[in-house]
Amino acid sequence: MLQPRELRLEEMGDLAEIIPGPEPALQMAVYPIPSFGGRARRSIIPVCEPTLSGNELKYVTDAVETNWISSAGSYIPRFEECFAEKMGARYGVACANGTVALHLALATLGLEPGDEVIIPTFTMIATANAVTYLGARPVLVDSEPCTWNMDMNQVEAAVTARTRAIIPVHTYGHPVDMDALMHIADRHGLFVLEDAAEAHGARYQDRGVGSLGHAAAFSFYGNKIITTGEGGMVTTNREDVARLAWNLRDHAFSTERHFWHKFLGYNYRMTNLQAAIGLAQTEQLEKFVAARRSNAACYTQLLRAIPGITTPPEAPWATNVFWMYGIMVEKEFGISRDELRRRLAQRGIETRTFFIPMHCQPIYFDQYRGQRFPVAEDLCRRGLYLPSASALTRDDIETVVEAVAEARKG
């Protein structure tokens, strides 16, 4: 039986200081908000929840009534085409989840043991795992403090003769500086796979995220801007990548005869039911993005009055979709990030810490022992995200900001 890698904090040295504490218990709370007119709020504000306000039920009902509920049916190609078009890409390959989308896109490269793929250490673990599944080695780089995305100078320095690909992660919905990255990739002949799990509808220099690299991977998990419950998509402008990804996701069945397989394939299919929801969600993408950006502007305006809170970045060349509204808790705030989370949880407000970097993860710690990435470590130490759903109201946001202000006062 597989045994977990138990990592004692004492093994980590001073890295142990950045590891978040246990999740605080979320409590029910209903009370007026004195600073904003005494309005009562709902008992819990979750960190995120889906908005199912369009044709979701209509399309799912149609799929059920016509008996197309498995991995065939009209909603799958309709969802693929609609989503790819919204991202500015020629092709979409729907699949089971976002991690699968990363794995599937990388699998088209034929990666082998010893191959290297450059990724940021500051990311969700699926980015590193997808590389590891194929026997390749993730090579870690730090983040830049101005966007929280991968540091381009470190990317260039990390390229070796074994490097095959780069995976930029559009962190929390803020696009990576893709022109700079593509120049590096072009100079070295490298494949670029955008990890766009958090960035539906984000734009770079007025071009859609998901159409900027050689391929991109999206997630449709329940907390994403567009959701299918579980689900993912590979987008690409390259026909060869799309055709191979379509084949590999379906056991690599041959077109010559049914039970005839020339590649090692996977069962990574999406169901027609999921695609029906995804199509309805994609039809509302502009509305969801506008809501996230409006909510972020409201948060930023209200939080400016609270010392010790750094609000999220947006570069001049980027349209950040604020998948999660992330803040940094500075020393000036007076209490730690974890203590702020605990006090918010007592008032029914759910939060999440920023990602724990890959070089600090138990499963990868030995592989990267001794390597340090100070920007990523600082983001992990001080960052959290506040409730960020598209359906947040002004009252919800005011409730959260008031609770942050009250937590500082103790």
C-alpha cells in the first residue's frame, strides 16, 4: 500500500514559519453591520459558490429527455466550440477535470523520464503533478512580486538541454506576461502550456488567455468562474495538438477499427450532462467576469481605508478576472494572516490561504530540499483570499470589509 510522505515541520527549518495553521472552524453568525447602515447579513458567506442563473436546467433536462447523458451527445461539441471561441482559440477539447486537461495537453508532447518542464513553485499542486504523471521533472521558478506570476528572468535561467516545455500559471486570474514568455520559448524551441484554470475570460494585451501559448488547460471545478461541477478543457490553435488530445482522451481508439489502439490513451471524457451545464455557463461568461471585476473594485475601494492590507495587482497590459480576491496581510495590520482568518470564521466568513509552494509540499520536499523562492514563500506567509463568488452583493462585500476592520481592532 502506498504510504504518505510525512513531513515534520522541524525538518523544514525556517520554511516551517510560512506553513499556514489549521483551517479555522466556520461559525454561523447573523448580526447588523453598524458602519454600513445596520443591515443584517446572511449567516455564512462562503469563499466561493457557483452561479447557475442561465440555461443550465434547460440544457440538462434536454440531455436527459433525449437520453444523451454519457460521453456522446450534441452538448459536448457545442460546449467545446463555444468555449474555445470565447477564449480566442480554434479548438477546444473537453475532458474530465482541470488536472486531466494539463496531463492531456502534456501527453501530446510524448514527454519521457528526464525531460524537464518549467513551472512556478507558487501554484496549486495539480500543475506539478501533471508533469510528474508523465515521468518528467518539474523545474521550479519563483514569482515576481508585482503580479504574483512566474518570474521571467528565472524562467530563462532555468532552461537546460532537457527542457521541453514551460507552464505559466495565470495566478488567481491575472495573466502572465505572455509576450515575454513566448520570446523565451521561441528562442529555445519550447512548448508553452498555459495553466488557465483560474483565468476564464482574462485578457492579455486584449487577447484572450487560452489562445496565447501553444495550448492551454482550464478547470471547471465548482469554485471556478465557469463550472460544470467537475470538468476541464484544452484549448489550442494547433490542429495536431487538438486531434491527438481528442484521441488520447477516449482510450486512443483508432479510426480504422474500434478496439484498435496505437497510443497509450486515457478515459478522460466529459459527459454530455456536464457539457450542457458548461455551455449554459459559457453563454454567461461576460456577465460573470464583469461581476468579478466589479466586486474586486468594490473590495479595493473599501479596503483602502484599512492599514496593513495590500490589495491584488493588475498590470496595465492585463485584464484580471479576480477568480479569487487575494489580499496580503502586512505587519502594520497588527495581527497575523492566520489570526485574521480565525476571527473572520467566527463571524461566518470563509477564507482560504494562498497556495503552499511546491518546494514546501511533503511529496516534493526532498526533491527540492535546499532550494529557496523568497517571493513565493512571502505570498504563502501573508496571503489569503476573501469571498469571491460572482453573485456576491454589495452588502456581502461590506460585511466582509467591516469584519476585517473589526478584526484588526481586536
